Amino acid sequence: MFERLFPKRSKAKKPLPEPTPQLALGALLVRIAMADRNYQAAEVGAIDKILSGTFDLKPLEAAKLRATCEALERDAPGTPEFAKILHETVPYGDRLALAYAMWQVLLADGDHAPIEEETLHQIEAALGITPEDSANIQTRALG
């Protein structure tokens, strides 16, 4: 009787989309924000703002992209695969701008956790950003 009233739902997940530069960037931003296991609204807002500005999206479109990126980050390949997509498709100068945007996400919640910074530096290295440029970006982001 209860089966007719409350049928079991299929637990099949929707297949994840193939990572694109947009999804790769979003997933890396989410990865930085979640590195300290404390994903806050300020970080979500910063990610949406970066996605909106970078890809000329309306706020709702950016939020939908971020939601997809959250699922992708949770269930998809690791940092090197996402970074490789960006390394191959984004010019170096633009990758520097992306690294600066990643610092904005890291700092969005007002908490500068070492694990977040370590994750960000790993991403910068995978993006091919030189240690000198990484240090300059960090200095600029920290003011």
C-alpha cells in the first residue's frame, strides 16, 4: 500500500556535462571556496559575480552555472584536469586575471584559511602561472 503512495525514486544521477572552460573555471572557484569545508554565502556570491563578469552572464545564468559547477566539482576529475582545460584555452595574461579572481573567492568570507591558499597555489601551478606572478597576484589581492 505504501509503495503506491510513496514510490521509490530512482537514485540515478544525471550525467555530468563535459568540462568546458566555463565549467572548469567555476569548478575551480568552487573547489577553492570549499577547501576549508566551510562554503559560505559570501563565497557563493563572489563566484556568481566572477562567472557573471567573466562570461557576460545575467545573475540567474551565473547562479545556474555555479550550481552545475558545484556538482561537477563534487563528482568530476581533479584539479589538474580542470586546470589543463584552462591552460590550453586561455592566454597567460587572462590566466593571471583568473588567479586574481580566485583570490577574491578565497578572501570573500573574511577567513584566510591555509588550506584554501594551498589549494589556490596548486591551481596556479597547474595553470602554468610562475611563482613570481603568483606572489605578485597574492600581494595585490591581500592589498
